[in-house]
Amino acid sequence: MRITVPAQPVGRLTDAWRTCVGTGRFELALRRDYQDSLALIQRDIGFRHIRGHGLLSDGVGVHRPYDHQGERRIHHAFTYVDQVVDAYLDLGIRPFVELGFMPSALASGDQTVFWWRGNVTPPRSWSEWADLVRDTVAHLVDRYGLDEVRGWPIEVWNEPNLTNFWQAADQDAYHRLYEVSACAVKEVDADLQVGGPALSPGSDDWLAPFADFVTDHEVPVDFVSRHAYTSGPAQHVPFGTYQTLAPASELLEQFAAPRRHLYGTALADLPVHITEFNSSYRPDNPIHDTALHAAYLAPVLAAGGDLVDSFSYWTFSDMFEEEGVPTALFHGGFGLLTHRQIKKPTYHLYAFMARLGDEVLARGTDHLVTRHADGRIAVLAWAPVDVTGRTPVADRHSLALSVPLGPPGATAAFLLRSSVSEEAGNAWAAWGEMGRPRSPRPGQLDALREAAEPARSHRALPVTAGRVALDLTLARHEVTLVELTPVRDETPPWWDDDRLLGAAGRPAPAVPTASVASRPGSAPQEQPPGAPRPGVDPPEPAGPDAGSAPPEPDGSGSAPPEPA
């Protein structure tokens, strides 16, 4: 059945899907591969903010205690901070600041997380922590300007509800950390944005107590943050993890959870930021590299902006070392890109989203139809995904739309289609067919980059009564972008496709029924180089005009006389 897309918009497509993207720990941004990858991401997608861990961890070197004249003193150094933020701004992306983790010289314990050992214990001196936060934020304001930094959300810590990230997952201790941090931020400027509590999935019971605490103690809070993942228990193998997945709709339910739990509290109307989301929370799950993953997340990107103010994909690149240095090019990393800028199918999902229009004309379980301000139509469509293994997924999925296309009187549309699937735009599949080389050679990297590009096709479609009949057949786990542009025909009157090879624009003579070469017993006749082939090449035109007809015979069978 053909779906009729209305001509009037039903809403607007927000930029919540690209307001922020995740990254590996802060100092990784000093590396060339990281900056090359981020430059590519920004060219094709254009995220607004970037968020990661470790701003205040030892690897960035901000908190530097020293002894002088028998007295312990603190120096705050921002050498790496400046280099990283400068690089971000040069690439058109701004920090979404996360305050964490604890510098080891300020930590009250030695519990750490990740291969790079981020300390996750409370500070042994709350005043020293407040000084660290205040000085860091003040430095950012001094270097980049108050108006600029007012646009950078500042989030206090990461997933304090988990013992991995906050010692004993002590809620009261987190409330104190939040209060000290938020007040230090506001001491720099009251209009800076600060928020939390950056919860992991399944811990929404922290939200109401957090709301009560900040309300009762008059602690500033400008936004609420949470994370969303849909994977089940980890099934570990050497250098990898497999997990079950919940349906993608579960991600949207998690996006909606904070407002549901904060209803009736003083925080009910605050912006909600999903500062991490993905399918699996593991950085070594191969699902991240697949075409299935792009089709799985397509409905989330299409609808997530209706539920939250931002949802940040975790992460933009496989330059990421929570579980150590990756052991292969494709290793199930979170990234939209592998190391060395190999694009994954989910990268293209984001790049397709970046080419959609602002006006939403229609939504469906398998499509999103948008219109640009200049009248162009962009359709994102995706094949269904079943993550339970119970429902067989068809190799072909059909979608038929009747799409409005102006201006009035347009008679044709130019269609450009870009697609990724199990067969197209799938470097992970190509890597498997290569034998999964852990360190591909230059030629193999070139082949993978070519295999990573979407399949592209184009054609003209008729416009009838202001509408285009669009019939799409999607392959298994395909995500496709269709762009429709009204055609303004500027073909000159002398254009003739039939004459591309120099033909005279008239039918070639009929092939003789019995040429000498075709009679039995006759030898083939040798033709001089460049001579016309009877019945194949048209006769050479006579006269200087290649389009003019040869002189008419005079009826005697001889050529006309030469002019005097």
C-alpha cells in the first residue's frame, strides 16, 4: 500500500541527535589519528559538542601539588587542556565538560577504573577539590571568553550509581560532590550551565532523591543527565564480548525515563541530556561494526529528539582505550570510525541524518520524510531488525510513498540514493572476507575504505500533480537516504543524445540481406582501416556541416557536376 506523505509539515527535526558525541579519555585528542578522525566526522556530520572522561585525571596533568619552603602547595597546569580545547574549536566542536576523575594526589583512596586507571574515590579535601574545579572553569573562561564557555554544559562526574565509577556508589557522597562542584562553577559565573547526575541505565531511583537534595539545599542545577544502553550480560571471549540486545525501542524508553521520574519535582522542566548512548556498553562488542547496528539505531535517531534535548553517541572513534590498546583494526569498538578512518555503517547513518531537512513531513516505523527550506525532499528509510532471533528478517523490505514535490508545474525530479547494508558500505564484512587481518597493509586499508563507501544510484522520476511515486526495495539491514530535487530543464535545443558518437541524427541503412561476405563460399572482404561497416556504421555525411544531408542525385546515376 502506498503511503501518502502530507504536503504540510507535522513537526521539525531537532538537532538533538548531533548536539553531542562521545570520545575516549581527554588526552587522546593530542594524537594525530584522533584529530584526523574528528576532522572527517565534522566534515560529514558536524557535531556541536564532545564529551569524554578524564579531564582532571593524572594523564592531563592539571592538579600538580609541590612542596616549597616546607609547605604543601598546589599548582594547576592547563598545558594539555589548552591544546585539546584549541583543537576542538578549530574543528568546529565545543566541549561538553565532564568533571572527573579524581587526581591521585587529591584522592581519598586508590580505587581506579579502566586500563588507564582513573581514580574514582572522593577527594580527601573538599576545599582543594572546589579550588580545582573553580580554577579549571575560570581558566576556560579566561582563555575562551565568558560568552563562549556559557554555552558549554558542565557535568559533575560519571555514573556515580556504579561502584566501578564511584566508591561504594554512595549517593550521599555524590550529593556532596555535586554540591561542592556546582557551587564552585557558579562562583566563576552564575550563568554557566552545570548538571548531573550522569546515571547509568537502571538507576532512575537516584533521580528523585537528587531532585530533593538540590531543592532542599538550594544547590544550582541547570540540566539533568543520564545514559542509555540496551545490551545484556557480557559473554567474554579473548579480546571480545558478545551480548544479547533489547529492541531499539528500549533506548527510546530510557530517553523518556528522566522526565517520568522527575515529574512533580522542581527539576521536571529542566533540559535532559543523554550524555552516553549505544547498543552495547562494551568497547569490544562486534555488533558496533555491523550493518545491523545502523539499521537498529535508525529509528532511535529519527525519534529521539522528541524525547530529550540531546543524546550523545558513545563514541565518535575507536581511538578509545578503556580495556587497553585494541588488538585489531575491527575489534567491536564504540566508534563511528575505526582507527585510520575506516567508516562503519553507523557512520553513514549519521551522515545521512546530516543531509535531512528541518521540516518533518511524515514518520513511520521504517521511514522519516523531511523537506529542506528550498523544497528538496530527503527520505531516510531502514529495513526492520529483529534482535531476538525469533522472527526471520526478510532479505527484501518494500516501502512505497507518494511524496509532495514543488514548485508548481514541476514535471520531473532528480533522485539520488545512498545506501548501506550487508552488501554495501560495509567494511566490516569486507574485512571478514579478507581473513580479518589484524593490521591491514596499505593496499588492504585502501580496499576497506572503498568497501566502506555507500552504494549510490540516481535516476529521473516523473512529477504528476505535484507528487512523486517513490518505490523503494531495501536489502537486509539496509539504511538508505533518498534525496529528491525538482528538475529545472536547461537542455539546449540542439542537444541530441543519439549523436554522441557523431551520428548524423537519422537511421542507419538496413543491413543487406546477402552481402558478398555472407554468401556461401565467399571469403570475407577486407576493409581498409576506418572504413564504414555496412549496416553498423552510418555513412559519412557530405558537406562541411556534419548534420546536413548529402547532395541529391540528378537521376542519371552519376554525381552532380562540379560547380563552375
